[in-house]
Amino acid sequence: MYHIFNFFAQKIDLLFKKNCFCSIMKARGNAMDIKKNKNGTTVDLVVSGRLDTTTAPQLEAVIKEMSQGSKIMNLDLSGIEYMSSTGLRDILLAHKIMGGNGGKLVIKKPSDFVMQVLEATSMDKLLNIEK
């Protein structure tokens, strides 16, 4: 898994350099909000703000907590303004955990920025995405 993550991290870094996202990254604060709801075996997580090295551990903890006993995890990323490779790692972790539970991860309404990252890393081909 580490080699796959490293490969995608390099692609994301290349995307940032190509599109000059560096100034955007420095201009904004490090805030993220997670709304969570569990209904039976379905979990809905609505994530907004920045998903980066500072905030990703918070999402990782929620994913691990909420995935227990769940068969479907809906991850609404419509409010994500910025996502680093650590955010991508969290998405892959959710995909792996849910698959291991015999369930599935569904990415709901990814923001344009998130979609760019997923497409640049070809993760859009692996993940179940509902626009």
C-alpha cells in the first residue's frame, strides 16, 4: 500500500506545481468540519474545508470509528476546498476498510478540486463516485 500511496502523492505534487496551487494552499487556514450520521449499517460523512496533513488525522479517526459494523459509507466531499495526498490516503483507507468489511465506500458530490486530484491520480477509476 505504501508504494501505491507514494505513487499517487507524487502525481498530486506534480498537479499542484503544474496548476500553481501553492499560493492557494498558503492563503487559507487549516480548518475542516465533519458531520456524521449513522442509520443502521449506512454511514453518511459530510466533510468540508481543507483535508491536509493537519486535518487528515481527524478524518481518519472518524472513518475508523464509523466504519465499525457499517456496510455503506457515503463520503460527501462537496465542501472540500483543498485536498493533499494525505487526504487521498484517508479516502483510500476508507475504501480499504469498507471493502474488508464486505461493504463499499461511495464518494458523493466531490468538489471540482477533489475531482481534479482523483482524476490526476486515476483514483476515479477505482472509487465509486456519484457526482
